[in-house]
Amino acid sequence: AFVVSLRDVSLSAMVSLGALGPAPSVPSELGPRDAAVEATVRDGDGHVVEGALVRVLVLDRGRVYFGSEARTGPDGKALVDELPSREAWGLA
């Protein structure tokens, strides 16, 4: 398990792909989608955030793919599953 904290970072600056458009879906040749990420989203004061959108981007051989997304519940947690076992970026 690991903890990541990003504050005051523009989402558009992080995921903007410019003329390339949105990230494509994960191709089936990347193998089974048996991995998952559980994320907890907190605001700047440390309170959990309900209804936040958590997206996971998957990296493979220099390409970025849209993995999956989920919304946080009342406990601030979201389970993003059915991901391939690859390097991934989480955005909330």
C-alpha cells in the first residue's frame, strides 16, 4: 500500500494530451484485468470527499491508456478494479 498526496495541481495540466485526444481504452493484448486500486480522497483539511471521481490511467511501453474510474462513497473511498497489472497513474 502507498499514500499519494497532490495539492493545488490542475487536473488539466496533468492529463492534457493536446492534439492526441483522450487516452484510448486498454487493449485486450495487455492480458487479464485482475488488478485493482483502492483510493481514499481527502480535501485540503484532511476530510474525506464523497462523490469524487477517481480515474486510473495505465502505462505500457510508453503508451497511456484509460484503465477505469469510480466515484468515492461516504467514506471517501473508491475501488477502481478490472485493471491490467501494469504501471498506473491515479487521478482524483
